[in-house]
Amino acid sequence: MSGRPLDVLEAAIGDVVTVRLKDGEEFVGTLTGYDQHMNVVVEDDDNTTIIRGDNVVSITP
């Protein structure tokens, strides 16, 4: 995948991703949303997590 970051996020909607944060914590789930600040919404079986974009180090499919 290549392109602008928001285009890559758009292409990943509905896919399972791993979001790694600055503090080393990782969230794994389905990417269900994002905004222009790269805040992301990740859902797993039991939880919906909204992650502030300035805490994100990487998002991996």
C-alpha cells in the first residue's frame, strides 16, 4: 500500500489492523473510522476504542 496517509486509512476501513502507540501499547481490531487528524476508531469483539492520532506511531494491516 502506498499513497497519502488518509488514502491508506480509507483503503484499510473494514480491515483488521494493529495500532501501535507511543507508550508501546498495541490495539488490534477492525478499523471502522478515522478523521483528518488521524484519530482512529478500532473495534474488536467486545470494545470500541477511539485513539487520538498524536499518540499513534504506526498502523499495520
